[in-house]
Amino acid sequence: MKILVFGSFNIDKVYKMPRLPEKGETLYCGGYEIHVGGKGLNQALAFSRAGAQVVVGGKVGADGRYLTDYLDKNGIDISDIDFSGEFTGHTIIETDPEGQNQMILFGGANREITEEYCDRLLEKHGDASLLLTQYETSCVGYMLKKARSAGIKTALNPSPFVDELKSFDYSCADILILNEYEGKAITGESETDKVTAALHALDCGEVILTLGADGAVYSGGGSFVSCPAFKVDAVDTTGAGDTFTGFCLYELLSGAAPQKALLTGCAASAVEVTKYGAAETIPTREETERFLRESI
């Protein structure tokens, strides 16, 4: 199974603060860390660790080589990454001892992707089983429409939410996978069944909605199924949604029933949140299956 992940690659710069600063205030931080990040990078790793052959498309600058080196070391094909960006996208994250945070996201090279680049990527990888993309790059709508016209199944994770997603053309998404906040923001509905119905009314295909501690639901083909979340001692929920996305979609594409796909996605994200970090803590398939055996 060949998956084309078209998405973002970010340097996550984490500052550990005694508390979050007030407007105009200067505080010393107690620690500083750098992590690999970006929804494209995270979801590519999750798909790969679930068992797929993954090719990534996107753009970084000279300062982001270690991001693609990390993917390469994890068995992901980086040969089509565009390295001509001025600056790699990055996130400045301030966290306090209670786990609260505030972030600044700089799009950088992620926002410099052109339609010509998308055309070259699809021409080379027209045999992909799926195109998966998010909303941290430029040319998302163009890429989805071109992929569908080329006969490639498409999946969209409309995250992070921005106002323009309220008027996005969702008919180009065969699978829409998103969290409850994004679903409510796009549709204006608050109840799960009404959110999924409103999303279908936007002419997308299958809908997968994650509900945090309440698990996830699948709606498509006349069926509606749900899966509760696993109860674990979570220490860091960063990357949980991206982990769910890779494992759940891998199961669906492998022919698993929606219930099994949701269960596997929930299990993988449950393992991921028990460790600090995002990309670095995405579990392997073996870890996920072991967790399932021990939990069921």
C-alpha cells in the first residue's frame, strides 16, 4: 500500500515557562527543547508505523534538513521534498507546569508550495492508494482536486481550523477526518450526529470524527459506528490526533470494518499520549497490537 502524504514539516521550539507571560511581560524560561513536528510529518510517521509504504511531499528550507533526515531514518521516502524554501515552518510553544500552553505557528516554506510542484508530485505518484493532506500548507484544495481527477482516493484532515475552512469545497475529499472542535467550527452544530450529517451535506465522502476522551465515530455508506476511548494515564496529548489518523486510515484502506479501524486508531493514540512528545512517541504496529491484546 503506497500512501502519498502531502503536508507540513515544522520545527517545534518548546519553552518551559514557570507560568504563561502576561501581555508585555518578560519571563525567563526554565528549559528549551527542539522537536520534529508538523501535521504532515506526524501523519506520515503514523501511517508508516501502521505498516504502509509512505512517500511525502512538501517544502522545507535549509534549516529543516534534520526533519527530513528523521523521516528518512524512519523508512519514509523523502526524495520528492522541495528544499528551496527560505525558512522551514516552525512553532513556538510556551508551556507551564500545569500543562497549559500557547503557540505561535509560522508557516514558512509550507506556505510557499506551488501548483506546479503539486502537478509534478502527482505525475510521479499517480499509483498511490491514497493522498492524505491537512491544512498547514498552501495549495490544499488544488492538490485534492487534481488527485481525484487522476483517480487517487483522497483524505483531508482540515486542521488547524481557520475561517476559510467554513467555505472550503469538501466535495474533493473522499474521506474527511477531523476532531470535534473542527467539526463544530465548520458546521455550526454541536451534537455529534448533527455534525456528521452537516458534513455529509457539504458533499464529502466518509466522515471520521474524533471526540477526545469519548473516542471516535465513523459515518459513511449508510452506517454510523462509534468506538470509546481507552482509559490511560495521559501525560501529553500532542500528536494524538495525527497518530489516530495514520492508524485508522491504514486499517480502512486494508479492508478492515470501520469499527476495527476506529478501535485501532484509538488504541494507537492511547499509547502515544502516555509519553511526552509527538512524532517521537508515535507507537509501532507491534506496540499498538500488544496494547489491544492487553486491554480487550
